[in-house]
Amino acid sequence: MQIVILGAGQAAASMAAKLRALGHQGGITVIGDEPIPPYQRPPLSKAYLLGKMPLARLTLRGPEWWAEQDIRLLTDTTGFSIDRQARQVQTSAGAVPYDQLALTLGARPRRLPPGMGGDLAGLHAIRNLADIDRLRPELQAGRDLVVIGGGYIGLEAAAVARMLGLRVTLIESAPRILARVAAPETAAMIRKLHESHGVTICESTALTRIEGSQRVEGVRLADGRLLAADLAILGIGVDPETEVAAQAGLRIENGIACDSHGRTSDPAIWAAGDCASFPWQGQRMRLESVGNAIDMAELVAENMLGGGRDYQPKPWFWSDQYDAKLQIAGLGHGHDRIVTRPGDGAHGGSVWYFREGQLLAVDALNDARAYMVGKRLIEAGRSPDAERVADASVPVKDLLA
């Protein structure tokens, strides 16, 4: 059986490794449009951007591993279309036949609408290695940077820029940073952290356009203000990469729609990672995280070989900003109560999300013990008493009792 994996990121590497570990002896081909083998993406906007992690350490598997596992890796190769009847992927390197196909295409950064200066030099997105390699030389001490978007990518970029000595202003059109992904209490901790490092955060602040003739010279706001800018970073979210799937007639619903096994509307085609949506607790869910990419890809590998298992996600995330680490377990959507618990130091503590007494999620800033306890409780389906969570005199480990 010939298995083809289109898209060469974390999910692809995990799926290929799992297929071999499960004993698949047939052909495996991984197709990616970047010129290097699959690599880690989270360090791009952190350690790699700071120059603390070399390219060699980003790579998930060395060249010898792919050869030893007899996996065909096609880098610098674009997959244009899928011929479902012939079971072939049309690529820039020619047609690649498959018996089963997995789509691990990831997501792409959102861009500015036409007429807003989105084509100016000095405006950067952060998604892949090429994006970071273009940005790194521009992060020079004393320059003015405007970060557009107060999500995790924008905040991480702001932290790196401040550490490198740039003057940083971050603008967010919503009433607060992290509005889509975190409680106000978590956002307040992160805002305080950034302001203590000299970042100017402007919330409820909409962008009109990026000003400049050839490259970024300033950022015009909806209230008429013009922010000085030598460069700008666009961090307004991502969209799942679905174009090839849609052209092939696969069902698209908040990503490439899969069933609980990871199979798309074509029984010979599967999907995993950022591009895939799946049924979960009566809704259709799509998760953008390393954990989801690994877990879903390994499940799909098992199901390709007849496993027949449902995907049960165990969401976890993290974000490094300055010397602080934010760790998140679970999903807080639909909560009806927030409980905060103090941590150690000026920038630390945890935020606990409950719905009808059930623990949904924990955000922990510089508080690894709270994160681990919360994660264990969530995965076990157990919920501590909210009043005990809020009581700092109760040791966090006692919440497991």
C-alpha cells in the first residue's frame, strides 16, 4: 500500500514515523513545498528569532533517519491538485500515485485586504522559516516596530523585539489582547508582563493602513494617529490551508472536515493537524497546536492501517515571552466561572476555568505546578472545588486529593 502525505510539518513527520513504528512495510512519500525537511515551528518566533537555536536543532529528523526508514521525502515540491479518480497527487515534480493520502497542510497567515499597504517591504508575517529569515536582519536595536495583533504570535514577536532593543508598540482592534483565546485575567497578567518590559499596548485600536511609498514608514490608526514604524509585524491570525482539498471536492467546514477517525469525505483521503477539523463534544473543532498535530497524526496513521479509533484530543499549549512561560491545559470555551490563584513572584499565577463546577482549562504563568496539577485533573475528568483552588493556603498538589 502506497501512502502519500501532502504537507511536511510536525504532523507529517509524526505520521510517517508512526506508520513505520506500527509495521507498515509499503511505500511512504512525504511532500513539502519548503526546501528543507520537516522542522519545529514554535521556536521560530522565540529561540530561533533570537539567534539562540541554530537551524540544525530545528529539524525534527536528520537526513539519515528518512533514508533508514525508507521514506521518500520530496522537499521544495508543490502539490497542485488531487486526482481522486486516478488516486494521484499532481506536483511540481510530477504525478505521485497513492492508495491512501493524508493532508497535513497546516495553515497560512492572514494578510491585509488590498489597499491597506500589505505589499510594502518591511511588513512581515511569522509562519515559516523563510518568514523568520527575512525578519531577523531587520530587528535592529533602536528601531521602531509596530506589531499588529495581540494574539500569541504577536506577543511573542513583541517580546523578542524588546529583548533585542527595539521600541515596540502593539495594537489590537479588540477591547483586549488574547480576546479569542484567554480569559481577561490571563490577558491582564500578560499585559502587565509586557508593559513591565517597555512595550506600549494599544487595545480597541483599529488599523487603517500601513503608510509608505516602497516600504513601511508608519502605521495609520482609525482614530487618525500615525505611529512611527521602521517595520511592522502582522499577527492577525491564520486560516487553515484548504485550497487543494476544496478543488478536489472534499468537504470544507472550518478546515478540511474529517470524521472522528480523521477520514475526509473521500474514504481514501485523511487529514490531520492545523488544516483539519473534527467532531468533538457536539461541535466541529480545529486546534492549532503542536500537541494536536502530533496526536491526531499518530491516530490517523493507526486508522490508515485499520485501527478504527476515535480521536479524543487532550489540548495543551505553551507560549514563551521574555523569561516567562505561559502553559495552558484544556479548552476554556463556554466557561461560566473563572478562579484565579496567585503564584510566586511578580509575574506568575494561574487562571482556572469552570462550567457548572466542571474544570475545563488552566492557564498558568510561571507556575508549572499549577499547570501539571490542572492538566492531570482535566485529563482524568476530575474537578476540584473552586473555593479550594482560590485559597492560596491550600497547596496546589492537594487539589489532586
